[in-house]
Amino acid sequence: MKSFKDFFENYQWDEIKARLEKVTLSDVERSLQKKNKTIEDFLNFLSPIAAQKLELMAKMTQQLTQKRFGKTIQLYAPLYLSNECQNICTYCGFSLDNSIKRKTLTDTELMIEATVLKSMGVNHVLLVSGEANKTVGIDYFLNAVKLLKPHFANISIEVQPLSEEEYQQLHEAGVNAVLVYQETYHQEVYKEYHPKGKKSNFNFRLETPDRIGKAGIHKMGLGVLLGLEDWRVDSFFNALHIDYLQKQYWKSRYSVSFPRLRPAEGIIEPKFIMSDRDLLQLICAYRIWNEDLEISISTRENEKFRNHIVSLGATAMSAASKTNPGGYAVDKESLEQFETSDERSMDEIKNIIKKAGYDPIMKDWDAVYSGVSGNLNH
């Protein structure tokens, strides 16, 4: 059975970059008017010239999102399990070459953190760790899910790429969603950002969503690290990946996130600066292209942007995030993966959402109606 890698090899980075520059305003207008959008239309929405249609695209995005998802925003919080990592990544505070205090939560510490999150009303938790297979491998994750499952309606994970068998184990344990980011689809420079560790294997990471899909995971989230390479080209390839996955693993749901490179210990400066207006265009491009795609906005973004995006395409948001293991209660001084920009509390975010005329949702649907394991979606 073929994987996305076979499909990906038919496209060239420089060719896509050139095509984006050649898009005309009439191309954008024609794509906006089409009923059934294709990946070629997405490319048109991403193009520099499409920025001239941003106001119209924003209105369409608002209407399409309300039509498909209603006036709701689903809230979640990350729970960082460990900052131990065997990779060297030039943009990450957890990178192996950073001389930092390393910490992995014990069972007791994990439950203390969980208790704090529950007191905040969190019912959807995202488990995050560095990539250290010996310290935080599949056995550690399965144990964490077992401990947390009775207390949270929905558990998602964002950890190192695993095997299909390991994803099946997580699925059976009750994990609802898996997030994995390629970081950049620019294969020629990928190694420069990942000089050491398992993450330096471009193709193994590229084929991870195929393994997730084969394992039957209910939802998977994709994204690129915005700031490493040209955000337009990277985002085209990310959408191409989602398009392939939706056709291949059509029983799964899909989400996209937009992590912009943020300050962290010992990391590089962004190579490409992405403005708030650029990010809005990207969100609109995804929504107009794909009405079913869930759009998640993290606390990397500033308060002003997050306030406005509530009514402009977002379907999920993290809140009150701590990006260091033990950050909620156990060890507030341990090194964070990156600086958050929106540090408001969960209650403050709920109030912002309500003032915009939307409902903050802590849980969504009962899984008994969809035939999957677990209780409630985020």
C-alpha cells in the first residue's frame, strides 16, 4: 500500500513557490465562486495576490464556520509530561543540546497536574512530551492515559512518531486524537533544522499520519511550524497532506494548527516573519477550501488576535497553557518549550468567547453515537 511519500514526490517546492507568484486576481475570484473547492483553489487562496480579497474571504470564513460548527469554541489545555528529548532541533527549548533541567512527571505529579486542570473546568487534555523513547515511550504514555482516562472526557497526544502497532494500543486505551507536525515540508533544508535524533528522518515523520490512519485513530491534527520556511509553500504541502489523508482514511476527522515560531531557550530566530494578517489569510484559505476541517488556535498567539479569531474561523482554542512539565502546580520553574503569548485564565477566555456571542464548550459529543472508544470529544 502506498503512502503520502509516494504522492509527495510528485511535487517540487520551487515549482509550488513559482505557481503561487503567478496566481492572478481573476484566478482567486474564480476559485471563491466555485462550489466544490480543490487543492488548486487552496493554492489560489494562499497566493500573495489573494490578500486583496481578504475582507471577502473573512466574511466567507465566518459564514462557513458557523454553518458547519455553529457559534461554538471548544476549549482544551496541554499537559506537558516531560521535557526530556533525544533530538537536536534548532527551534525548540527542549532540544538535546540545551543545558536545562530535565523533568518527567511521576504518576503522583501527573495526577496533581490533572487535579489543577480539572479545577479549571478542563475536560479535554492534550498530552505533550519531548521525544525520548527510553524515558517517555509507549509504556509511559499508556500508563498516563490509564491514569487520566477516568478524569477527562477527551485525551489527545502530541508526542514522538510511533509505530502503527503503538498507535493501535493508544487507540484501544482511549486516545481520541493524535497531533503530529512535519515542521517543514522543505525536504532539502529539513536536516538543517533537525541535525540529530530520530526526528532528523524526514520520511519517517512524513509517513506518520499514514500509520495513525491505519491504526484507526478517530482524529489527527497536522500543521507546520510557521517561521522556518515560506509559510505559503509549507501550508500548501500541509493541505496537500490533509487532502490525501481525508481520501485515504475517510473515517477520521482532521484538524489543523498554526504554530508560529515563538521565543524559547537557545533557539533560532524566525527565518520568515508571518504577520497577523498573513495568518488570517491562511486560516481563511483553509476554511473556504475545506468546510469540515477543525481549526485550532493556541496560546502562542497574542490576546488581540485570539479575541478576533473567535468569530473568524476558529473551532478550538487552548487556554491557560503551561508549556513545561509540572507547570500548573508541581514544578513551575522547569523550562518551558516556548513562551506563551496569551496568559489569561480559562475563565477569562470563556468570558471573551461569550462576549463575542459564542459558546465555550468543554465537551462535545458522546462517543457511543460514533462507535469509537472513549467518552466525550473535546
